Amino acid sequence: MRKKVERKDNIQSVALAIYAKDGRKLEIPLEMWHVTAVCEVLGLQVDTINLDTYSMRNKEQIDEIMEMHYCAIKNLYNKNQDNTK
């Protein structure tokens, strides 16, 4: 069971904003577990105290990580299928 960690940052909320070329905007509110998943995949690190800086992995590094995730999920699925036969 995961221990709840008290947050020591300045974040009130997080949303994914999608901007269309025709000027429309869609904001999707995210929960902290969504943010954690996105940060893990993208290698995103944000200065959450004052929101001054961020860093992110490059595309090649993200592609490598996505390939690892895909292979791991595929292996787990295949193992699960073998156990259900």
C-alpha cells in the first residue's frame, strides 16, 4: 500500500490544455496520478515551488521508454493469457 505523501509545493490544480487552430481550447483537469504518469513517461521535472523552470527528456529517450513500456505490457498480457488457459 502506497503511503500518502504530503505535498510541499505551490500547485493548486493541473490541466491539459489543447489549443485548436480555429481558436477553440479544451482544458482537461488532471488528478495527481495522471500527472505522475505523464511525468514518468516524458521525464518531466517541474519546479513546483515557484513554477520557474522545467526539463523534459528528448524524443529519442521518450521513444526508448515507450518501447520498454510496450514490451513490458505485452509480456504481462501474454503471461496472463498463458495462466488463464
